[in-house]
Amino acid sequence: MSVETVVTQDDLAEMVEQVWASYLDPEGVSPLLPTGDDKQPTEVHSTVSITGTWHGHLVYASSMLAARRAAAAFLAMDADEVGAEDISDVLGELANIVGGNVKAMLPAGCFLSLPTVVLAPETASYYPAAERISGLWGQWEGESISISMWQSVKQGEAA
Amino acid sequence: MKILIADDSRVMRQIVTRTLRQAGFDGHDLVEAADGQEAHDKAQAEKPDLVISDWNMPEMTGIEVLRKLRAAGNDVKFGFVTSECTEEMKSAAESAGSAFFIVKPFTAEQFDEVFSPILG
């Protein structure tokens, strides 16, 4: 089963809008502007895995500055006051929030993992038995942010 | 009132605290727990009036905490603030005795709606 028919890029965009409205841009002045550029570089990322009736991963990735600004917005602090621990925590929570909302759209019987945060580019992580099936790529205040979904490939079909 | 906020994300505990304040619920005694086991232990030891819990936490999930508390005869008002919201989870929460189910991302308006009857 392809999840693309269940969770579309528009669905991801709607979830992201809710996150921005609640935490990152409550005044509605600096939205995530979609670019569709799936080659844009990132510097940090976080992943939650989904298992059960659907298997795969949701990956939130961004530039370090976007992560720092996100942490500052979450914590109501200045960006230069934010530490690495704050950034990791917020990156994990962002993947968790979007992943939780994605899970709600999948067939019943899925489980969401705790987030894994890596303060290194998205390309530093590999999902050898999964392929990217959808995503949202954009700029927030001039900084790269992406949310992508990776679906596990059945053994034997990966080649 | 004493409120226990259980979430493995420190940032999210701060956001819950801030959102409570934004929703007008100031002046309560707040206690925090960083995983399910700590949530369970503090719910027993600190005797809070309300527990606001994440679902997916290390050591013990929120629903396991709630079930364990109820099994021990603790009937503290308990509910969830979680990014996960499926009918099966809502149903499991209700069956276990959950008083509310708030989905992340949430707003101060939602907190006001849910917590006004509880916190006044």
C-alpha cells in the first residue's frame, strides 16, 4: 500500500501550518514558504519511525539557524540564548508532532517511535530499506526546512 | 491546585506551562516529570489534583501510567496532551479513565476550553 494516497503533500502542508500557527509563527507573519526544492541543503534533522499497518519514517530537517530560531520560538527566548540541548529537544518535538499527526491519518494499528535527533545534515542518515515517497520543502525566514516521508520497501523489492 | 506535567520533552513541558498561563490559569503549583516512571511516582507521592501527560514517553507510556495509577486506586484527574490522536488511542484513554485528550499542536483557546471546567 502506498501512503501517498493517504498522506499527501497537501496534508503535510496543513500539519506544518498548524505547527507554525501554534508555535513558530503565531502572529502569521513568517510562514514556511514552499519551494519544492528537494535538493536544498540541511544541517540538522530528526526522525520518528512508524510501524504497524504502515512502516516508514518521517524526517524533519532544517538549517542550523532555522533550528535555533525554532527553539527560540518554542521557548520564547532569543535565538542567541538557545543551547544545543534546546535545539535537539525542539527538533525531536517537531518530528514527533508531525509524525503523530501523520500516524492519525494512517490505517489503525500504527505505533510511533520516540524521536531520534542528529545534529548533522539529513544526508548523514540512511534509510536502506526505505524510499522517499513524499515531502514538503521550503524556506522559513530564508532558511531551509523540509519534512519528508519514507516508506519501507519489502525485502526483495528494494533492489 | 497542584498540577503534574509529564512529558519527556523539556521544551514541551515549558510550552504546556506557558499555554496554561496564556489561557489564564496562573498561580497553580506545577510539578514536572520527564518520563512515564517519574510521572507515576510523582502522581503517587506529590498527590497532584491534575495530571497533564504526554502519551509516548520512555520507561512507561502515558496510558500505562494512567492504568497503573487506577489499578492502585489513585483516581487523580488525568488526561493527555499528545501529538498522536487515533480513535483507538482516544478509546483506550477513555476506557482507562482519562478526562481529556488534547492534540499537539494546541492553542491557549483549546486549553481554556478543556481546563476551565477543571481549574475554574
